[in-house]
Amino acid sequence: METFSLISIIGIALLGSFGHCIGMCGGIVVAYSSSKIKDDYTKVRQIIAHLMYGFGRVTSYSFLGAIFGFLGSIVAFSSITKGFLFFLTGILLVIVGFSLLGKLKFLTKIEHSFSKSVTYQKIFRKVISSDSFFSFYFVGILNGFLPCGFVYVFAIMAASTASALQGAFIMFIFGLCTIPALFVLGFFVGIFKQSNLRNIFMKLASILVIVFGLFTMYKGFIFIVNPDSTMINHMNISEDKNHNIQHH
């Protein structure tokens, strides 16, 4: 994975977690913090509970990343088709970025949360009322499958990798980067929910999504216009690496 892409993913995820995830997932964090974390919990036990919830979400995100990465691999069977996949990914990221900024109604039309379904609500109520310490992990897993604008952003990125493993890795990194914000919220409920910083982080993350989308479109354009040179460049890089290994 390119350094620029990895830095962009981490930056978008960290800013988005404080700008978007607190608003979207904050209610669930408040719910389980109020009902599941008992007064006799030590600080260490509370930390473990919040981390278990966080890693439950990471598990769901990694699973989704693998699926989207695999679906992308079906489409990207040549340099040209991979170029079109990158280009389409870039367009979608730009649209989602503007939607997160509130300039488009794109996300509000596709974010039909199945959290309103009777089956989901029954499962969630059962898990949230469970006395099992491991149930914090299952709350995180359920939360990870809820439709969310930033999940869409990283699912699109995962598909563009055309690899189940890399797709899972992208969503894994995304999940890890969202843990700090929700972890802090679990301890200090309400601090960030009403903070102006949240709006600032949200705007910065949205702009990064748009920039990354434009970069992805450019990368796709290069693949489409000149697929042979792209393949040659990859071959040359591989040959240079092999030459350096043999030389040493």
C-alpha cells in the first residue's frame, strides 16, 4: 500500500472518529456505559470493557473490508478495469465527501439503518441487557454493521484495493483509529457531542475524503489511459527490487 494512501486513511479515520463517529455511535456508547458498566467496576475493568466494545467494531469492519475487497477483485481483472474501478471509487469518495460536508443529500438517501428492524432490536436489547462481560464485544460487533457514512467511505476504499486481505486491512486500520474517540466518550459522556471541535474535525475529514477521492480518480485515469506503461512501471519496480536483493 502506498504511503500517501495509508497516511490519508489514518488521517480521515482519526478526524472522522471525532467528527462523525461520536455523533453516529455516541448514543450506543452512552447506552452501554449507562446500563452495562456497573458502579463497582474498577477503572481497569471499565477500560477493558470499552476496549472490548471497540475491538468488536474492528472485527465487523475487517469482515466487511474483506468482502468489499473480494468484490473489487472480481471487477479488477486487468489494468484497464482496475483503472475504471479506481476512477469510480474516486467519484464516489468525492460525492460522499461533499455529502458529509452537508452539500449533498447522497448519504441521507442511502443510510437506511436496519437498526430499526425488529430482529436487530431484539438482538441488541438481549446483548445490552446481558450481564456477561464478553457481551461488550458483541455490542461492538452489532454496532459495526450499522450503516454509516464513514463506513461507506472505507468500504469503497476497500473495494478499490481489489484484494480481500488489503480490504480487511484498510477497514481494520479504520476501526482502530475510531477507538480513541469513542473510548474517551465512554469515560466523559457529552464532552465531544456538543463541542465545536467535532464540527471542525468533521469538515477536515470530509475535505480529506474529497482530496483522496480526486487523487484516486487521477490514479484510475493513469491506469485507463496508459495501462501498458503502468504494468511496465510495476515490472521495473519488481526488477529493481530483485536486482538490489541479488546485489546485496
